[in-house]
Amino acid sequence: TRGFGKKSRPAKSVLGGQLGYVHLLRPTPELWTRSLRHRTQIVHELDAGYVTFNLNLRPNMTVVESGTGSGAMSHAILRTIAPGGRLHTFEFNRHRT
């Protein structure tokens, strides 16, 4: 097996044609957000950056978020307030948890 970021060739052709290469990427919050089943509105990277910038969020702050949803915005907030910040979040809709 090869690690993340390494070029790897599959054992046989998946598409029935020439063999290609696959690049394995280390999972990031952004890739995780794109792979989730969307039950709620997703806040993508550029929008999350805009929100965290305009809220003037800084490391070690405490933030309260209402409506956790998919957790995409929570990831962005946590990365902004790390390493010592705290995020308190609550999802009102039981079926979304």
C-alpha cells in the first residue's frame, strides 16, 4: 500500500481501456464536507472564510453556533479558533443529528 499523496496504478483497468493513475489525498475538512450526504445547506470554503473573517474570529476565542447542520461551518470555525478556542454548537432538528 502507498501513503497519501503518492501516485498509484490500479491492478486492472476499471474503465476497460488504458490503465491510469490514482492520487490518494489525505482527508481534509473540505474533502469531508464535499463527500457528505447533504441534508442541510452546505457552507463551502470561500463562504466559510468570508463568515469567519467578518465575525473577526481569532485563535482561543469561544464561539456559540446554533444549527450545526452538516458540520461544515463548525469545521471552519474550529480551524479558525484553534488551538485553545471552544465551540458550543446545538442542532435544533433532531432528525439532522
